[in-house]
Amino acid sequence: MNRRRTIALRNALPPALSPAFSLALFAAACALGVATAPPAAAQAQTRAYAPEQLWQLTPAEQRRVIGLEYSEQSRGRAIPEDQMRFYLDQVRLSHWTFSRIRTDIAQSLGGSGWNPPVDSGTVRCESNDSRQRTCPTPWRSGSRLVRQLSNTRCTEGQNWSSTPGQVWVRGGCRADFAEADWNDGGIGEEIRCESDNGRYRQCGTGRYGEASLVRQLSGTRCVRNGNWGLTNGALWVDGGCRGVFRVGRGYGDGDNGGYNVTCSSQDNRRTTCAWDIGRGMPRLLQQLSSQPCIQGQSWGYALRGGLWVDRGCRARFGVR
């Protein structure tokens, strides 16, 4: 019996059939090779599929399969956004596989909830939707960035900073922070920083208090505060200067182990710089700008805001 005759026979049958006859008819149709759809209860749900190497997918595809896997395990619930971001970070930074994420989802749904496994010695602070967020820290000094999580570069003094007991981020910066270690023993570290094609460049991710030129690499002479220097704790070069610099959080002359910070008011606007209040209150060590630096007018310190300069003041500050 061919397929056309089978369909004609089925259409000729009365609408009300006994369960036994229906089952017999279904078996006969299968024997004849007629394609039939299984009952709805027997249909298997479509499950999330992804290669083990999730990092081979686009971020949009990673988000889709992780969200689908969570929905399947939780019977239709949407994955919390912070948990989704954590998984995307782990895929990008640590190459978590699909199996590992699937297992972690199962553990989070079967236990007391999900919490990101962050090192006990660090604090995670995230600027979501580019908004500013302040995160409390358990230490009584400043903070240092130990792991960047966002695609947006986290630059101290621009989209993140800290004061004793807290760290803030903004502009899409998301990272893990730890207690700052200001004891470089006056030794510091050497880093290479180059202004290619005469362009401005910042180097290093530390919060530097002092720097010195160790070896000039360019034909252009490197002049401190001319085409290289420190701004908001970052080393910068400009105008073709290329060199090897020694930087350190406690390196250089000055009081209290040499701790000092150079802070600059860009375009005559107010600028806030990181300052370790655990060292003491800041004082003006050296004015570097042509504009006067007057405490309370063009520079000062605010407990919540840190060291600030304004009206074109650029200077090096130490502790009292």
C-alpha cells in the first residue's frame, strides 16, 4: 500500500475510533513506512547545544546558549544578568567550557543561590551601563587593580579610583581590586614607555608616586614634565620620547618613604587623584604649573573624593 492510499484510507475512517483501534492503525501505518508525528507527550524538548570551546562563538552566541541552558535547568527562568556577565568573563578570560558552566548552573540552582567565586583577598566592583558605582573594601588603605574583567580599559584616575575603605568605578570599568601595597622598598620596577609617531601614550597600570628616566631610547630628548611625566598616578610620554623608566609607589625623595603623587588639572578643570590617606594628609611639595597652586582654592583633599586640583594647578604632593 503506497502513501497516497494510506492517507485516503485514513480520511475515510469515521472520526470517533476506539483507543485500541487507533493504536492498531498507528502500528499499521508505521509498518507501511508512513511518516507520523509522535504524541506531544513523547516529543523531546530542544536542549541548549554549544561546542565545549565556548570562546569560539561570538559573544551574542555565548549569551544565547548560556541563557538557554539556564532556562532549561530552571524550568523557564531567565538567568540573572550578573551571573551571565560572570560566565561571559570566565569564557573570555579563563576559557571555561560549556560543561563547566552547565555544572555551575546546576550547583547554583540546587544550593542556596549563586555567588561569584571571588578571591577572599579581593573585591569586585563593576560599572554597569557605564554608571558610577562605589564598592566598600575591608582594608584601611587604597586599592590596586588585580584583574580587569571589562573590555573597557580600566585606567586609574579616569574610570576608577579608591580611598581608604572604598573603591569606585565608572564608564564601563569592571575589575577585581586588592589592597594596595605601597612598600616598594625604594626599588620600584622598570617599564618601557614609547611615544610612537609623536603621539601621547600612558604606560603601566600601577598607581605610581614617582618615576625616573633610566635609559633614553629615542633620538628625541626626553625631558621630565616636558614630554614625559606622571599624571594621576600613571606614567606618560609624548612628542617622540621613548625610554625605560623606573617607577614605584614609594620610589623617589620626599617624606614618609618617598610617597608622593603628581596631580594635574587638565584644561583648567577640576581633577581628582588617588591618595593614600593612611599615609597622612597631603601637602604641596613642588608646583609644576605656571598657574598658582593654592590650598583650598586650586587644590585640596576631600575624604570622599581624594586629592583634587583645579584652575590649571599641576603639582607634586607628599605627606605632612
